[in-house]
Amino acid sequence: MYKTLSAYTIPHTVQWPMHSENGREYQISMYIPKEPAPAEGYPILYILDANAIFGSAVEAVRLQNGERGGQEPAVVVGIGYPTDEPFHAEREADYAVSVSQESGKPCGADNFITFIENQLKPEIAKMVGVNKKKEALFGHSLGGFFTLYTLFNRPDLFQTYIAGSPLIGEGDRCLAPLEQVFYEKLREWEEQGNIQYKMLLIGVGAAEERLMLEEIRDLHTRLSDWQLSNFESDLRIFFDEGHISVLHPLISRAVAHFFE
């Protein structure tokens, strides 16, 4: 028999609760590498659905940085919920555009963006040095939709956006006009010589629903046709992977993409 049993923890990680201004409770997890911050500050990778994938993302970062991986140390911030389950029902309210955009009222996704921008990111900046030129957002499924919504609606919040298996059909009516607004913003930046380079990685499993694959391919084609100097869209299709099994190969690719 084992004489001593203890809970497994990932080295150099901490966790604490945060409440948004509208009263929603989040469980924030954070990995801070043992290596000191670069002069410019740490790159920061923000992960949605942290209850399910924070550990996987941290281990991918730990393996790819340092002496063996060759990449600079980076911080991982996971945004989750107060539960031990992989997913929480409240994610649907946070990630989705649940209120008609024509109403002019903020939707769940808008409130969640406000929490990230006005509360979470300033809190992280108090704890570690942040490289504001190397911040990324990673979301999968409905979180992938939220990642696209954030890119089109608030491209200034992050430099790299990683959307895994995004449920484009869930909010196509609102994404389409925002896509055009995003394009016009990029053109404006380009004409002004404002260097705000944005990178999007879309990952999807080859065994996912055919309609989803078609929607994602169409989106990537449209974005790639822009041929702008300050924006790049990359599509990765993972052979033989489904909607959930694609997560782990995508996380590894996403971390490498972020460092690149």
C-alpha cells in the first residue's frame, strides 16, 4: 500500500477566483516559468476553457521553451470556472453572442471581453512583466467562435488569435459584418503605416462535421484573399481527428505557432 498520497500539481502554477463586474465568478489559473522574464516581459498565452485544457497547454509550453525546446519562457493564463468538471454551462453565455447586435446592448461575449480587458489583463500585469507585443488568445469550439468574434471586434487586444474548430454557424449573422469591419480596420492601419501585425491560426480535425469543415475553409479562403501586409491567416487540418480529439495536437501546434 502507498503510505502517502497527495494531489498532483503542475510546477510553478497558481490559481485564484475572480469576479467580473456583472457578478460572474471565474477560476483563474496561471503558469509562471522559473526562468526570469525577458527584458521585454513574458509572452502571455490566454487559454479559454481552462478547466479542460490548462494543464495540457502548460505542459506544451514547458516542453517547448527552455534549453530543450529552444523557445523563450512564456506565461500561460487559464480562464475557467469554479468546478472540477472539464466544461461549465456558463461558458455558453460568455462565449456566445446571445443578444441581437441590432439592439445595441452588450451581449455575453462583449461582457466577457470587458472582463478580460479591464480586470484580468491588468491583474496579470501586476504579477509579472508582460510583453504587450506578444499576447495570444486560444479558444476551441464555442471558445473558437469567441476567439474569432474578439479578433474581428477587438483586434487590438491580442497579437495572435488561435481558433480551434470554431462554431462559425453559431453566430454567422453577427460575424459576417464584423469580418468586413475588421478588414477595413486592417486597411486603415496599413495605410497609416501603423504596424499592428495580427496572426490567426485556425485548427480543425479532418473527421469533424462536413459543414463545419466547409465553413472554416470558406472563412480561411476569404481572409487569405485579403493579401494584407499586417495580417496572416493559417489553416491547419489534423488528419483523423474529431471535434474533441483534435484539442491536444492543436494545443501543441498552437504553442509553436505562438512562439513563431
